[in-house]
Amino acid sequence: MHLPAILPWGAADGFSKQMLLVILSVVIIATFFLLAARKQQLVPGKLQFAGEAAYGFVRNSIAKDIIGGRDFIKYVPLLFSLFFFILVNNIYGAIPVIQLPSFSHVGGAYVLAAIVYVTWIGIGIKKNGLRYFKLATVPSGVPVYILPIVIPIEIISNFLVRPVTHSLRLFATMLAGHLIVMIAGSGIEYLVMQENVLLKGTSVLVLAGAIAMYMLEALIMALQAYVFTLLTAIYIEGALHADSH
Amino acid sequence: MNQLIISAATEGAAAANPLVPNLWEMGVVLAGFAVLFFIVVKFVVPMFEKTFAERAEAIEGGIAKAEKAQAEASAALEEYKQQLTDARAEANRIREEARAEGAQILAELKEKAAAESARITAQAHAQIESERQAAVVSLRSEVGTLATTLAGRIVGETLEDDARAARVVDRFLADLETQNAGVAK
């Protein structure tokens, strides 16, 4: 399922297009925000305003609203990095020529979900000690005779399923979107090649569908970056305030 | 493109499983994200937070300044009002005092004038009395002299002797007074 590598050319395992795009995304994000933040003024210029709006979105709409309190600022760097890392790597899929969301390969999604998984469990243990696992799996106010059912469900949903859904949601939407657009492209190519003029004409319908799917994909790319970051914030908040849940 | 998809599909089953990650890709994502996270923690977030804090401080400082200015202005207004009230009270007091003083001065003047007039009247009375006395005295002597001279001329005899003359005059005057008293009766 992997595209052949760039270096060595055509090899199954090597330096792939995804890897190049991931590195490029780091350069793009770092350059943009360092430039936007470089000359900080009380009354911002255009670039600084754009940077501040982007930063303020993650800081206020995700970190502050979900985590809240005075603690949220500690988690802004992680959420900010995640959001823009995923956003840029997803948007690649909507850019002609590049046309490949990095997370259409599952590896990157696993890595990010694992980072988040380790982070929120670490926060929970730091905050509540080992008692955190009891707080996270034994809901308060549940009758004792239901606990044998509830506890396994909580363990499975919180500690086993959560990282899997977290990573696969991102990967699957990107892969599916990538596949749909690529299949539409191949389909158009195939239909245009046909001798029959009527059959050739139907490629226009596929093209219209492909454009609609492309728009939808662009939306989903931005949305998945937001969803991934939002879920991260929710997991961190749950770990921070495990005793009040 | 078709060739690519076909070749990918015809690869081994393990390679076709999309859930099996490429370890090198995982490594690149991990390293890339670590670098990005480092840059964000080290530079981006502190820079933006610094600006946010400065801006918040600037706005709050401005508000505080405005509030202070307003407080000062209202304090000044209070002070002016207080001063105005004080000034009005002062003016009233001064007017009252002036009125009282004026009345007092008037009363004093009246009193003084009355005293003066009384004094003048008394003086006039005394003067008149003394003048009358002097007139009576001089008249008495002059009338006596005149009458004596006249009588002497008439009688043809000089009544040089003062004592005698005075007796004659006295007698004459006494007769006159008796006469007058009789007339008046």
C-alpha cells in the first residue's frame, strides 16, 4: 500500500514522499510562526495578526475552553504543535501536485496518538498517583453490583480503545479521502481513454463528483486536525480532574 | 497511475495491510514532531504569551489610568462644590456681619448724634442763660446809668454818688417791678 520511496528510487522501504512532506511541514510551521512572532508589537501587523489568530485559536478555543483553570497554559505547546502539525500534513492532500496527506499512512497517526496516550496517563499519575487508575476506571456513584461490568468496560474504553480510535480516526479519514480522490482521478483517466464518445463524456460526471469530494476532503482535513487536538485536550482534562469525574 | 495501484495491490498481503506501519515513517514523524514541539515550547509560545501579557497589561493599565483620572476628576468636582458651598456660606456670613455692623454703626451714629444734639442744646441753653444773665446784668447797670443820667438831666442834679445812685435805681426798679406785678395782675 505504500508508495515507492524517493531514495532509493522505487524501493519498498526507503525515504518516501511522506517523510519528505513531514519534514517540510515542520519547516513550514516553524518558519511561519517564528516569523509571525519575531517582531512582537502591541498593535500587530498582518503577519503577526495571522499568527496570533492561529495561536489564539488553539490557546483559547481548545486549551482554555476544555482544560480551563490556570493549568491550561502548560498544555498549550503540545496542543498547538499537534494542531498545526496535523493540519499542515492533512492539507497536503488538498494541494495539487503534492496531493498526499501524510497521515494516509498509519505510522504517523500511531506516533501522535502514542505521544498523547503517554502524556495524559502521565498527567493522571502525576496528579493523583497510582490512585489515578482507580479513579479512571471506577466511576463514583455506581451501585456495587454493577461495578464488575462497568470496570472492564471503563478499562477497555479508556486505556485500550481510546488510543486506537484516536489514531485510526485520523488515519482512516485521510486514507479514505486520499483513496476517493485518487480513484476518481484514475476513473477519469480511464474514461477519457475510452474510444466510445458517450463513455468518454461520462468522465465529466466523475469530474464533478471528484471536485465535490475534493471540497469535502479539504473540510475533513481541517476538521480532523481540530478533532484530534480537541480529543487530546479532553483526555488531558480528564486526567487532570480525574477525582471530580 | 493505474499501473501503480495494480502493482501496489499485487504486492504481498502484509504490505497491503494499511494498519501495519512503516517504522521509518514513524521515526520521521516522531523526530519531526519533536523538533516542532521543541521550537514551539522554546520560542513560539513564549513569544506569543509575552505579547498577550503585554497587551493585556497595556489595556488594563489604560483602564486603570482612566479610572484614576475619573476618580481625580470627581474628587476635584467635589472639592469645587465644597469650595463653592463654603464660599456661599462665607459670603452670607460676611453679608450678615456687614448688616449687623451697619446696623450697629447706624445705632451708634444715631446715639452719638442724639448725644451731640443734646450736648449742643445744653450748651446753647447754658450760653443763652449766661448771655441772658450778662444781658440782665449789663442791662441793669446800663439801664441804671441811663436812667440815672436821664433822671439827673431831668432833675438837673448830678447824682454822682454811686451809692446814692444805686439806691435810687434800686428803689426805682423795685417800684417798676411792683408796677409790673400790678399790671400783670
